Amino acid sequence: MIYIRILLILLFSPILLLAQSSSKNFSFSEISVSPLTTAQGVNHTASGVTDVLQTFANPAFSDSTVDNNLHFAYLNYLTDINQTSLAYAKMVDSFGLVSGYFRYLDYGTFQETDEVGNELGEFKTSEYEIGVSVSKNYRQNFYYGGTFKQMFSSFYSNSAYGLALDIGGYYQGENGLQLGISLDDIGFRVIEFNNGQAGLFRPSINIGASKKFSKAPIILGLQYNNIETWDLASSDIDQSDNLIVDQLTGVSKRRTLTFDNFARHLNLNAIIAPSDKFNLIVGFDFRRRLELAANQRPALVGFSFGIQAKIKKFNLQYGVSSYHLNGAINHLALSTNLNEWHLKKSK
């Protein structure tokens, strides 16, 4: 019965929500929280790596090895934008894995001037998000979970506040196959900028699969994002000329049933894991490549890379992703399992 209930929620919740008026989501929530997410290029719902912040990608993730794990990450985003995040997870008997995260995005300090250029002072702009996740095992290989999150934005004298829920399902097969599905941003803005009318968010549905091979130290992953929206190229200015003109009426419309639109939903990634203490990660996001790469010099836009290494009691993670010919983001994290420190102290 639990499968039927989860399936009905995943299938019908977006339809009910999208049928009502919707407002834009907090766009900063799409920025990765974990370097492993940065390295894979997307919040992968069926990731083959263990990380406290994987619950941000899929609330159903549950792994006993992250019990009592503390995680700190720093992201040097584009220009002077910086993000810090903190996460912690704890296995609770008969309840499941309970985790929480906090992230703070700082856009820096700006100079305030009047209409003729006189300096009036300085002001800062920032955004933050707080989330609490609970994931639980159903039978042996099936997991389900949810994340309740609060988002706040402050820009000069304006602010906005929103509440949202992410839900997910996850299957971990004994043959190395992992499947995941998530329904993100079921929520609404409580407070809108400039005292505007609050509205519902537009949820997104994402599905992913990964496969770990028994005879090779490699994990391959594939994800299809934004199932609820086919035409992801509608806001791409490069697609404005892709038109069909009706010979009778002269009315033109843009082609939407194209391979380009299909590709924008896809993400590919691979993890090379020669040991439990060392991973190399590479990802490729088609949408980022198609929307942000320069036609003449696309370079590595859309590609992402990362590394994860266990050094004594610490887990070091680093991810880099190319967004532009002249710019890439760098993501660094350090985590530790507090159980290891406790065991050593006990001895």
C-alpha cells in the first residue's frame, strides 16, 4: 500500500499544484549544496556516493555510514558570490535517518547612491535556506523520505520568505542498480518582494538511475530532469529563430518537439571508485552546455569534475563546474564522523 500512496502523491501533486496560480521559486535553491553535486553537475536522485547532503538531492537517501556525520562546505560561486553550508545526520531507532542542513548565500556589499550619484552608505544582500529531512527504509531495498525547508531572501529593503516540501523514493538493488525519483518544491511564498501577491511554487519532478559494476570500479549515472516541463528551451534566445511558418495563415510558431529540448533534460555522470577512500567524478549537463556555451568557443562549459578522498578521520570533497568560458565555480567540503572520535576517546 505504501508504494501506491507514494506513487499517487508523486503523480498527482504536481498536476493539482500547477493547475493553480504559481510564482517563481527561490532560484538560489538550485545552486548545489554539496561538492559531489557540483561534480556530478546536478542534484542526482540515484547517486552512487555517500554524503550527508545527498538528502538535498533525494530525501529518500538513507545510509547508516553517515550516522553522526558533520559536514561543512564552502562554495566560491560566480564573481564575488559565496555560499557556506552546514549539515548533520543521525540515525534514530525505529524512525530512520534524520538530517538537517543550513546554507547561507552572500552576494557581497553594495554601495547605495541617490539619483545624482551621492553615496548614501552600503548594504548587503543575502539568502539562506534551512532544511530538515527524514528518510525511512521500507522492507529491504526501498526507501522513502521528505525534506521540509524554509527559504529567505533579503535584497536591500525588500525580502521574501517561502516554505516548501521535497519528497522522494529510492531503490538500491543488490546488483549495483540504484533508482531514484524526487518531487521538489511543493510549497509557496509566504511573503513576496515589494508586498506582492504570494503564490504557489512550480514543482519539478526528476528521475535518475545509476549502476555500479561488480568487475570494474566505476559507477555510471543518468538523470532526466524536469519531467513536468517539456519545453525547457522556451527562454533560450538562441532558439527564437527555430520557427515554423504556416503557409496559409502566415502565423509562425517555434518548434518544441525537438532533440534539443529532449537533451536539455539529461545529465550524465561517472564515478571512478578504485577504493572506499578515493573517488573521481565527472559529469556533463546538456542544458548548461546548450544555454551557456559560446557558439565559437564552447570550451568545457557543461562539464564538471570532482574528487572525494578519505584522510584519516576526515572526508575531503572538491568539485568544479564550468559555467562560462571565463568562469567556473569551485566547491570544497570537509566532513567527519563523530562516532570515530568518540570511539578513539573511549579507548
